Amino acid sequence: MKRISTLAFAAAAHVLAVLPATAASYDTFRLDEMPDFTQTDPALGLPNGGRMYCAPVAAANALVWLAERRGFARLLPVRGLSTTEKVSTVAKTLGHGDFMSTAPKGGTTPEKFLVGLENYAESAGYRANLDYRGRWKMPSRFGGGQDIPDLDWITGEFDDGHAIWLAIGFYEPGKLPGEYRRIGGHMVTVAGYGVGPDGAPDRDTVILHDSDDGGGTQIQRVYLTTEEIRQGDFVDRNGRKLARADGHLMATGGYRLRRGIVAIIDSAISLGL
């Protein structure tokens, strides 16, 4: 999905060397194992230049990793392809109507993202254990409720070896203080946590593989830091209250947005096979 704001990401100078873990204070193993393709990369050959394909590409990056690094080989339709061809093939398949139904001008809805992942995994012969936490109510088989994702849940699911995605919403201020009006969204893949861009341990940092690296093809990791919203409301364009924003995580680092715009984690999705 094309981002509605100008983003600049802090490029990593280096990643902390991974020592034998005695506690789950950080995990960077996936950073160099998981593909990190940009949705608009011409090499992927996606519909409409990939501008609305953030969700299929974010999913494909993780699914290729699950196939090649976690032993779920049937997630890849064929063998012997280059990594680019694998990600392209999976992303194109996910964008079809039988899976995520990605609209050329509208992108992928949260429910279609979940349904697409479920159908794709099950078509490969695997049982998809999907867990959702976020703003919008989902079918009961995905968790159903509207629990707010927090860092402990995200990193705990990550430690269990699951693929994790975050749906990031972009918001502008409403008419009243503490109001947030959504103006766009984006899907990203969690690739690690607990290390900052300078390589120093930082338990509150989540490292993302972002499927929109500013419109180019150069890979840039996103080191996301957040803080909890203490009090606020999500509102529509008319100022009508939709839900409380209390407890949701707002980005404090990792994104550089145009003045007045904030990034909030709308939802988090975990896939175990």
C-alpha cells in the first residue's frame, strides 16, 4: 500500500553480534535470513507497480523465510527459483481473489490479510494458527476480540518462532485534543527486537522489514520505538468517536513523518504453523 507520508528510515550501522541466548532480551537472527523486498521493486513485477501491495509483499517476505529457514517447504509453489522470483510468485498469488483480494487502488483489508494467509497456508497443506490483536473485530477463529497488541505479546509470539506482522496506521489530529483520525495504513514484518540502530541493546525497539523503503529498492531496516497512548479517541472524518485509543502504541522513533502526522500500531498478527 502506498504510504501517504514522506518517510525516512534510520539505516542500521551494524547489528549486535548474537551470542548464545540466556534470556529473551533481544533476537536478531531473522534480520539477515528473512527476505526484505520493496513492494515497488520493478523486479517483482507486481500489478500497478506494486503501489498497493505492501500486505502481499510483507507476507511473502515472511512466508519465504518460513519455507526456507523453518522447514515449511510447501509454502513455495516451485523449487529452484531465485529469491526475487520466490517473493514475486508468492506475493502475486496472495494478491489474487482466492487469497488477499488486493485491490489495485485500495490495497488489502485487515480481514482479507488474515483470510489470505489462512487460505494460502492451508492450500499448501499446513494448518494456519493465526492470532490477531488490534482495533477491529475479526472472526472468532483469528481471536475475534479487540485486545490491544503490546510489546510483550509481539516479542513473545516472535520467540515462539511465529511470523509477525504489524499494521501501522497513519493519523492526523482531530478537532479536539487527543483525537486521532486515520488517513492511511501500511503493513510491515517484524524481523527482530531488542537492538537499536547503533547496535546497542534496547529492549523497547522492534526491528522491521518494511515493504516500502521510500519508493526505492535499497533495503533499510526500521528500528521502531513506541510509547503507550494514555488517553485518546479514534474518530472519523466528521469527528464521531469510533473507539478509545488508550493503550495503543504510538511510534516515537523509526519513522519521520510530515508535521502533525503520527504512526500508531493498529494491529498485530501472528502466524504459527
